[in-house]
Amino acid sequence: MERFDIIIVGSGPAGISTALSLQKRRPDLAARMVVVDKAVHPRHKLCGGGVTFTAHPTLEHIGIPMDSIDVPQIRIDTVRIKYQDRTADVHFPDAFRTVRRNEFDAELVRRARDRGIEIREGLAVRNVEHDDDGVVLTTERGKLHGRVVIGADGAKSLVRRKMDLPGPSRVSRLVELLTPEDAQTTDLFQEHTALFDFTPYDQHVQGYYWDFPSFKDGAAFMNRGIFDSRVRPERDKADIKATLSAELDKRQRPLSQFKLEGHPERWFDPAGLYANPHIFLVGDAAGVEPLLGEGIAWALMYGPFAAEVLDDAFTRDDLSFADFGKRLARSSLGRGLAFRTRLARFCYSRKPGFFRRFWPAIPVASRYLAWRSRG
């Protein structure tokens, strides 16, 4: 059985950010670390692909500035907010970049490997068990022992399930598809604009419909989908496939002509539990923000926090992570996630028509949210 000080399960943005943040903070610990993933990059990954400006400081911190990431990306400078017949364009220079996650994640893995991070792809973890000095991972090719294991393996996290944490599942729902477009004649491409349409809220969707310009294999596509946060799980559940079909019909894009895919996203609960002795969660395995379902930036932001926690734990030789929840709540990461969760619970618990009645305030609130995030 191979032994490591730290094993990170998952090589998406949260796992790679954690690995590179630890390498920067404690290179001696990073030298005794391995990242494992059941997938082989580039792997298929469902996601709207929006890397918001909030990700840029973390990418700078781990030495991979957004402008240095060599994958096709479209800069979004305007966010178009829509509800029924009302539309507002809110201008945020470089609000986010749209990327394809298979390309973006593969580039992060390549850069991390170039810096000496050991990453083992195509290695699925089958079981997670505690022993007297850490955690044993049973994989397809034998067992690995880690004094600390970090679950960065997404919303369906095996590590999380094996931790048997109490509490509700807190899972959002997303469905999406790609439609081929002419970038020269499509206004969202020409104007570097992304659409967030909250009209589906009237159909019990606790979220919105989106149109994000993107490229795939050099061709222009519109990434279209529905985000349903379910941050109020006691409310009626939307038929998101039917709602998406209706939105596509408005845009002369019949659902039957395209491949529809769906995936979950776990949202952050300030009262949630995220750690056991010798093991804790980051990224989508722990939870991201449920207001807009912004996953990539928040997953990346878990990295520096996790590195700080690991540094302190190994320095004190206390791997219980008994204070993990308190540390997370006090951190800028935890405060930001908690604020977005509270705001989502407020917005998505209103009666239908809320967005119409408060329409004049919505662009102002959007600018405030952007300002707070930049701050």
C-alpha cells in the first residue's frame, strides 16, 4: 500500500487549486501529495463554462492567470437580465469568460503537472475507510493511504457519501445543450453579451434560463440551459425540461433537434458539515453558491483556504479538523458563500411576479453584487 501525507480525490478546478496553493504555501507537504481522478483529461464535463472575474485573483495566486490559459474563450462584457417583456443590459467589463470545461480543466491539469504535482488519471476510487492514522482509499489498482484525504470529486462525491455527513442533500439541477450559431450575425456574440432570463421563475424554477456564447472545436455555439437552485426545496419542483423546451421554442430552437444533458450542483449551506478527522471537502463536493450557480470561481477559491487549513493542521500535528467549520465560516470564502446563499433564499422564496415588481432595483442590485465581489 502506497502512503502519502495528502491525497486529493478529483482533478477539477477545486482539486488543482488546492494542490497548487499548497505547493506555493508548503512545498514540503506538496511533495508528499498525490491527486487522483477516475477520468482522463480532457474529459466530458457539463457546465455553462462561465469563469467569472471573481476567479481571477485565485488564478493569479496559483500562477495561472486567466489570460495565460491557452483555450478558446469568449470575453463577456455585458450581462443582459430579462424577465418577461423587460430587459436590462448591465455592463461589466470582463464580467466572465466562457470556456469549454473539458479544455479548461485539462489545461489546469497540464500546468499543475508541469510544476511537479503528481496526478494519476484513470484511477477510480471504490471505497474510503478510516484507520488509526488516516484514510485508506481502495482503487481499481490497489490501496492508497493518506494521512489526510481531500474530497474534490464534485457534486456526486464518493468521498462525501463515505463520510456519512448528516443533513439534507442541497442539490441544484441544471440542464443544458449546445446550438450551432453564426457568430457574425448573432447579437450575443457580436456584443460580447450573456443572457440571464428569470421568466422561468413563474414556472417554479428557482433560477433562470441562460444563453452563453461559446466555441467548440473552433465552431460557434450557444450554450443554453436552465439553472434551478432548489435552495427552497419545500417549494413546488419545476419541470425544467418542459420549461427549457418552451424557452427554446421562443428562440426557434426546437428541443427535439438537440442533445439535452443534465447534471447536479451542490450548494453551500453555512450550517453544513464538511470535515471528519483526517478528511475534508472542497469545491462542489462541499458546495458552491446557489444564487446563479457559479461553480468554477468558487471551486478555485477553495484552494487557498484548503492550503491554509492543511498548513496549520500539519504544523500543529492535529489532523482532526475539529475547527474546520468555524474556520470556513470566518474566511472570506465562507462569508462570500453564506452571503450568496442568504440572497438566493430571499430571491427564490418570493411569489411569482417578484422580479416584475422589483424590476427597477434589479440592475442596481446586480451592480452592487459585482462591486461587492470585486471588493
